[in-house]
Amino acid sequence: MVRVRTSLGGLVGEESDGVRIFRGVPFAAPPVGPARFRPARPPAAWTGDRDAREFARAAPQPIGRYGAAPVAVDEDCLYLNIHAPAEPGPHPVLVWVHGGGYTSGASFEGVYDGGRLARRGVLVVTVAYRLGALGLLQLRHLLGDEYAASSTNALLDVVRALRWVREHIAAFDGDPDRVTLGGFSAGAKLTANLLALPAARGLFHRAIVQSGGAHTVRTVPEAEQATGHVLAALGLGADRAAELIDVPSSDLLDAQEQAIGRGTARFVFRPVVDPAGPLPVTPLRAIRGDVPILLGSNQDEEQMFAVTEGTGAREPGPADLANLRRPDALAELVRTYAEMYPDLNGRSRRIRLLTAESYGIPTVRLAEAQLAAGGTAYMYRFRWAPRAHPQRLGSPHAIDIPFVFGTLDTPLGRWLTGGVPPAARELSDRIQQAWVAFVKGGPPVADGLPAWPRYDPTERRTMLLDVPATVVGDPDREERRVWDHAL
């Protein structure tokens, strides 16, 4: 056992192979009862030592959506986990936000285990946040300004975690002045949004955005429509919206699923841009450029969903889109991709188009906004793929995560890599070195990788993460230009 004393109280964790581990540490008061749909408040202090050797429960979520595995859930879910080097610090800190389409996922998934990064000198904090309707339901128009933040509580939960880190991470030998915020998929999008969120300024000093971008937000009218669908599924009129505070979470999840089924976009629940709320303007218009960013996407992102959701070769439709809001533009893009890639079958063209729409182009737009604001960006494209895989995964969504965390031997890591061939371990070691170098305050450098140049709007030099890795200027240039007037 290991003990740490914070200003809130003592924590009892454990030490394993040079890493001190603390699980289920509260960073906010439970967002339950009257606190449902409201911004999280600071946690209460406790007396004596709190046992921090078991994970807390995950946020309520529908099991099965976006590949979510069965987990124990509870609305009392705002806890974090710490993997800290055993040697004295201060150590740079990586605060990690999990993915899951804003409706699923957990901070304690095995693929996010921070032990290997901790052994490389980084203190890793994995955080939870409220999902779906509990974290992103628009209620200001029905319940008043006290609920102006209800559609951005997922973001504000991460802000609350960052404030906890600033106040308490020194007790774990972490450096509160060297905090990197990073995330994957929905976690990457949350990270990108926090680059523009006024409440998050000064709470982190670097950012890592893996398969994200800052496009995936909603307008107030779109969000209010989704709220109407939730109420209708519960048999409630707008005049009874206050009853949402007491609806059992299982019923709310059922209503959430019905609202998703009636939605016209891939992610119905997402942060809302509301002039009267915490996110007052579109994030790409508010990025300040004062936080260096390491960002990128995977070559075949959409292949993950083609396999797990069985989408096949049908043409993309509005419900497949994460970011493009113009059906007329989609029809033109489908025709253009057919002309550009006549040798690809319909399934492969679908994967290519939706990979660009959901991840590739939003990543480029985020880098462009960062550069326009005078900031620094390092761009990558993950291109390594297993040579033999029964589902021909290529380089799909999520394949980069076990490489970054060194968790290739988890079930997900083994499935994504086709059994972890030696080349995967080689690339993982290089990626971990580069990410650690960035978190420590420098450029992402590693043995075996070429020099990683800064991204610029002219040459657009990008690291292709493969074995061997190479740097190229403006990969898939012609495809990128197709989107210049669409997204």
C-alpha cells in the first residue's frame, strides 16, 4: 500500500512495478438528485484515509453502442484514476479523456492503463465525464438559466477534473504547471472544445487530439429538437420538463436511445454552441493558439464502424455524418469520390469518404485554426496496418490507442493488431517515446522516427506513423481539396 495526503483527505493506493496507482478518486461532488443536469461542484473533504484501490463505476450508458463493453454504471461517476511514477517528481502530467461517441466508454478501460507511460516519467490521470443526455441535454429553454450549462456538462466535468489536478496533483509528485490534456475520439473532440472554452483557460498547457477535431457540436435549435425527442419518449410535454430531474436513469437512457434513433446526424448528443452558455461560439472561431497541439487521425477510421455496425457498401446518408450538415454537398461528394476512385468498390469509397468527413478533415481544420491563431501544431497520420486480419481492418478508428499507452496485449490491442506482431511493438515503443517527449514540453521526438516538423499551411508536413515512419507534405492532397468548400 501507498498513502498520499491531499487537502481533501488521505488516499490509500498501491504500488506495482515502479508505479503508484490510485483508483476511484473523487474530483467532484456526485451529480445526483437536484444536482442532475447542473455543473459539477467541488468534492467534499473526508476524514481519515480513503481506499483508492478500486475503480469507481462508469457513467450511465447503453451497453453495446459504439462497442461499449458491459460495465457497472452509476450517476455518481465523477472520479479519476492516477498512475504516478514511484520516483520523486515533479513529473509532467497527462490528463486523458476517453472516447465513446459521447454516449459510452469509461476512464478505466484496460487500453487506457497509464502504467507504461508512468514508467517513462509521465503521471497519467484518466478522467470520467457525464455521457449522453445526462451530460449534454439542452434544458435552458425549458428550465431557465440555472440550466444554461446542461448541454455542456460533459465539457465542464473535464474542467472540474483539471481544476482538481491543478490543486492536488502536486501531492502525487505531479507538476501542475506542465499539464497536457489529451483524448481519443469523443475525448479528442472534448479536448479540442476545451481549447476554446473560456472556463478551461490556463488549466492545461499542451493538448493531444487523436481522431477528433472541433466540428462535432450542435446548434441550439438542433439541441432543443433532441430534447423534445427525449421528452416525447418519456411521455412528457415541455410543461413537465422539470420531471426529468427525477426520472430513473434507466428510463432516461431508453429515451436517449429513442432520440438517437430519430436523429439526423451520427452523434445526436454533443456539446451545444449557445451564446448564453459556457460554449458561446463555434470552437474553431475561438481557438487562441496558446497551447501547442499534437494531433492526427488514422488512415481507415471508418473501417471500425463498417465492421462493428455492419454498414456494408451502401452510400453514405445524413445519419452517417458527424459534421457535414448539407445533404446537397453530400450528394456531390459521393459523385466526386466515385470519379476520383473508380477502382475502389462502394464499400471502400464509403469508408474513405466517411473517414475524411468524421476525422481527417476536422483534424486538418483544427490544425489550420491553430496556425491562424499563431500556435504550434504537429500533425500525424497513423498508417500501420496488420498484414493479415480476418476483417481486413487496415488502420481503423482506435488502433492508435494501444500503441500510445503500450497496451497492445489487451484484448482490444490484440484484435486491432492481429495478434501483436513485432512491427507493432516496434512502432508502439517509438510512439510512446514521441508522446512522452511532447508531454514533457518538447517536440515529439523518438529513436527510429525521422525529425517531426511543425505543421504549416503551405507544405503541410505530416508524420506517417508506420514501419518505417516517414514525413510527407500534404498527404492525400487532392482528396483534401475536395472538402475545401464542403467542410
